[in-house]
Amino acid sequence: MLYREAGDFKTSYHADNQTFPIKFDRVGFWVTMAIAFLVIPFMINDYWANAIFVPFLIYAVAAIGLNILTGYCGQVSLGTGGFMAVGAYACYKLMTAFPDVSIVIHIVLAGGITAAVGAAFGLPSLRIKGFYLAVATLAAQFFLVWLFNKVSWFYNYSASGQINAPERFVAGVAVTGPNTAPWAQYMICLVFLTACALLARNLTRGTIGRSWMAIRDMDIAAEIIGVNPLKAKLTAFAVSSFFIGISGALFFAVYLGAVEVGEAFGIQKSFLVLFMIIIGGLGSIFGSFAGAAFLVLLPVALKVIGVDLLGWPTDLVAHLQLVIIGGLIMFFLIKEPHGLAQLWRLAKEKLRLWPFPY
């Protein structure tokens, strides 16, 4: 009986247009933020950080970025892994060239560099769309991976071809390098995810977000009513690539510490993030969180249940994971294209009416 709107009145347009118009949702949001910032950092250990929380936070940033481009603007992209690689290598070059500058600035600048690269590769979207645009972004994926493999300047002429994150500090606390504490890894990723989610939420609710959705729904009609397709599509590519570049920089510097572009940012990374927004829900910030959480937790849950409890072979569990993901993608594309976010919205509608559905 808690999830009710009775007595929850709005006296202004601003109050009626807020992200969480129901008081129960607002309280739940602030409780979740309090737990995330004030409880988990004191309880987290190395396993929870590296297996669940840190990859979830980083993939959620990438999923928000791809959702802006594909979910809100309708531009299909298969180059997420390549753009994450741009963010990672840009962060590495900045860290080695300017060691006295804060790692936070490096990560933001890496996102800006990725935004410029993403806008450049988004130029074909002005002439092509759908399957052809997906192939063009797939070409960007392979080109970027090839570029970072072949041009030794990007990895500072290392014989191994790997890039390694040097130790960097924020407020005297190590956030990169082998001496980084799990709570420090978690906190820097959480801060970036919170900032990116707030920025994305405000962008999608404003004029630029409405222009993206107009292009997504019908680009010819959007152009007739005054939406500039050049500006809308290129800003979507730039903003999306900015978030993806930040996730790539965090993935390299904070999470892995050392990467080789073909292994860390191959085509499988692009499909993984795409599956996150399909399962989570296209055109939804919450769907980006839900999809990232689901695909990060699924391998852990299958390992605990299949390997540890039931004693199944590891390779069988790995193949079962692929079968489950493929089945869920087909289910959501056919039965519920808006993914887990829509299921959550329907559940809330039922709760608002229960026990009087009519």
C-alpha cells in the first residue's frame, strides 16, 4: 500500500515534470544513492569490486552512451568496442605525456577526443541508415582496432604492444596501478557513472533529446518541422562517443590496468554493449543500468549455480550463458522490444492500481 499517488499533489510544471514524480520513487532513489556512496565502499572487497561492481559501473556508462545513439536517435552502431579503444588509448597517451595532471581530467579529455572521432565516423549517417549504417560503424570498429595495433606510437613503441596504466592519485588515494584499493576503484567509477547518468537524463529530456527522438521516429517529418538532421545525428554520435570514451578510459586505467586492443576492445565488446541495451531497453536510461547489471551478473550467477553447486563443467556453463543471452535477445525483440525497462514500468503500473485493477 506504499506505492500510491494519493496526496502527492503537484503545484507547478517543474514539479510535474520531475524525473521521479511519485514520492515513493524519490525516496527509493535517494536510499539507493545513500547505499551506493555511504555503505558499499565500506563493505566492498577485491572479489566484489572486480567481478561485479566495477565492470557493472563501467558497462553502464558505455550502455548509456550507445542507448543515446541507438535508442534515442535511432542510429544503429556496431563500433562501440572501437570507440572504447579510442578512449583507452587517448587516456594512456595523456597519462604518459602529462603525468602531473589529474587522472580525472585525463578521463574527461579522453571522452572529448572520442567524441570528435565518433562525430567523424558519424558523417555517413547523413546519407545512409539502418543496415548500411551498421556496416559503416562495423568498419570503424575494425579500422580502429587495426590502427591501434599497427601504429606503435599509440602504445609508446612497446615491444609487447600492450599499454599499462601508470599509478595515479585522486586526493592522495591511488585509483590506478597495482596498489589501488577496491573501494577507490569503485568510487571513481561510481562518480563518473552518476555524472554521466545525470547528464544523459537532462540531455534526453531537453530540446536536443527531443530532436534525437524526432529523427528516430521519422527523419523526413522531423526535417519538415524544423529539426536539423545534420546537427541532430552528429550531436548524437558525439555525445554517445563521449560516454563510450569515458567507459573505455575507465575500463583500461581503473579496471584492467593493462590491455591489448584486439583482446580487450574487439568486436565481441561491441556486441556485448549492444546486447545490454536490447535486453535492458532501448531509449531508456534505466534500461542501460538494467541491461548492464543483467549481463554482468549472469556469468557470476551461472558459475555459482552451475559450477559450484551442481558441479557442471566450466565449458558447459560458458555455452549455456551464450544460449541464455541469445534466447533473451530473441524474446525481447519479438515480445517486448523495450526490454527490462518496460517490464519494470508495467510492474509499477500494476502496483499503482493494486488491489483494484479496474
